[in-house]
Amino acid sequence: MSIATERTISETRSVVRPDVVGEQAYGIVRDLYPICRSITGAGVRESLRQLQGIVPLTIQQVASGTPVLDWHIPDEWNIAEAWIQTTDGTRLVDFRNHNLHVVGYSQPIRKRIPRDELLRHLHSLPEHPDWIPYRTGYYAHSWGFCVPHALVEQLTAPEYDVCIDATLAPGQLNYGEYLVRGRTDNEVLISCHVCHPSLCNDNLSAIALAALLARELSALDLRLSYRFLFVPGTIGAIAWLAQNESAVRRLRHGLVLTCLGDAGGFTYKRSRRGATTTDRLVEHVLAHAGEPFSVRDFTPYGYDERQYCSPGFDLPVGRLSRSCHGEFPEYHTSADNLDFVTADALGGAYALLLQIVEAFESNRSYYNLLPKGEPQLGRRGLFGAVGGTDRAAHELALLWVLNQSDGQHSLLDIAVRADLPLPVVTAAARLLEQQLLLAPCDC
């Protein structure tokens, strides 16, 4: 439930310090970094419990074997330890040193094996010999280790001892959910994945920012409601959709967040429909944000936007990131660490998210209550009501809003046609509404 205050998202955005929030987000990333997460298991639950210290998430659970759309919830995977060592007991690889060392969902094993067999179960990056790759085998029923390629080249003994002390048994899939209630039931979906182990940009950056955004919005007076999901990738989003088919009708906008902590410019991936109000609003915000950005069309590959945008749902959900998955060398490797993400990048992404929320909140259609001729703005104190160097833009916005407010054009439509930032147009609409010259079409 949102806390009733007089503070709006616009007022909040004007006082939030991105540097302070960036440091807070980095602290969350640092705290969650050591935890071994997968699509199920104790690591996901522990991560969600830690997030409950920031925002009161409900930790949902779905039992193994439960049918969800065309899938079934898999058995739960947990790992205690894993290693590779020489026959004389010299340990070469230890899961306790880095949780990327084990292929996710590896079957348990403990035995001595020939070198050739071990090599078939090793994953490395010859182009980055000191990095550990991240690999998973959720449904492969196999096992494996991820190691620096420099180590692979040193494996010359005929045999090695291997151990993966893991369990794969009926349990549950968990995800976190939190709803910030606004004045209406119309919802905005904010989704991020919680299934990756120690990867800071691809996973933890979005988790941290989503948690802080949820906390911020819970203290505001909002028109829309905001549903935050912290779900294991693919299967988690599918599970939520399967259990909430009736709720998706309330979704008006949505964003999948990922990879928001690196030094790259922003990237927005459009929804399946490609020209939804969500797409247009985000692109408009990016165009006026003053940072480098790119926009990409939808493809059915990537993160959970492909589940929300599957044709049976076709939700207005896009994806926001900085660098794109697979397009930076550190992606899915041990180099995606605490040195790769920065507080500055996280703070900048948070500031952009507040701007996007402000755009979601403010975009409405209005009726001009004195549509015959131009109302006399001077005697109402509206010309000159806003000072500063952008006074002309604000006064022009007043005229554009009055002229286009026929119930058919949203504030975004007006901002695009007038080539003005949406906040300027929104401020004009607010002034006109206060003077009883404008009335919203909806609540």
C-alpha cells in the first residue's frame, strides 16, 4: 500500500541525488555478490530475504512439478561444495573461491576420472585466459566446471579427483513480488531476474535499482500502481504469468531491467508491438535525458520481455539496459564483478528510471474547457507564471496544450508535436488545470 503524502514523483525527482542513490545501489550489489543463485534454491531465497530489508517483498513459492503454461517447475537445486584436485590432494579449483566455477544445476558427482573425461566437462575462455565463464545446464542432466583457460593448459596429469556436492530434488521455485498501490488499479510492471550467481551488471545492478525504486515509490502519491517482480529468468516470468493471467489486463506499461551498472549508454528494446505508449514514452524520455542512447526493435531473444511479449499476452513491456547482453566482453564471466559496475552508472540509471516513472504518471489526455478561441492567459497570471531561461518554452507549451486538448491527444502526443520535453508540457497542463481551463479525460 502506498503511503499517502503530498510529495509527487516530479518533486521527488527534483531532490533525489543520483550520487547518493548510486552508492546505495552499489552497496546492495556488493552485499548480494557472494551469494550463489540459480533458478531455484537457497541462494534465491537468501537474496530475496536480504531485499526484504529494503522493501517488504512477498516471497512467493511454486512447488516443483507444477505445470506453468507449457513448462513445469523443475526440481530445486542446491550446492554445498565442489572442487577439482590432483590425486595427491592439491586443490586446483574450489567452488568456495568463486561460485561461477560450477555449471549451474550440475548433477552431483564424486570420483576419480581420466584427464580426457575431465576436459569434456570443463568450460573456459581461450580469448580471456584468466576469466571464469558462467554456464548453466538447467535441463541438461549433466555436470561441469568453469575455469580459467590458463588452468586448463596446466592439466597434464592422467587422472584427477572431482567433487560436486549438490542436491537436485523436489522443492520449490521462489520469486519476490511487491505492489505499490496508486490511486487507480492500472499497473506498471517492473521486472528483473534473480537467477544469476556472482554477476554484478547482468543481474545485480537491476535488482538493486528495482528495490530502491520500489522503496521510493511506496512513499509517493501515485496515479498508477507499480508491480515489482524479482523472478528467476524465463521460468520465473512464465510461472508468474501462468498464475496471474487475469491480472495482466491491468498492465498499462512495463519494463524489464538488466545490465544498468556499466559505463555504456542506455539501450531501450521496444515491445513486440513496437509503438505502444510505453515505447513512445521511454524513447521520448531518452531523447531529452542528455545521455547517449540507442533504441532497438523487438526480437524474441533476450530476457523476460520475450515472455511478457509472447503473442498470447502481447504486453506493452520493453527492456532497459546500458550495454546489451552478449555485447561486452565481461558478459557472463567473472569479469562482471564489483570493479566493472560503478556507483555513478547506477545513480544515472536510477535518475533515468525516475524520469520514466514521471512520464508514465503524467501522460494523460485532457479537455479544453474553453475551446472556442484562445483563453486570456495574461489576466489569469499564466504568462510569466514560470521564470527562468525556459520561460518561452513554458508559455509555448501552454498554447500547445490548450490547442490540442480535445480528448484525442495525450500530453506525449503534444510534447512530440511541439518538440518540447514532456515535463514542460506536463507543467503547463497542471497550471491550466489549476485555472479551471483544463480537465482530465480519466481519473
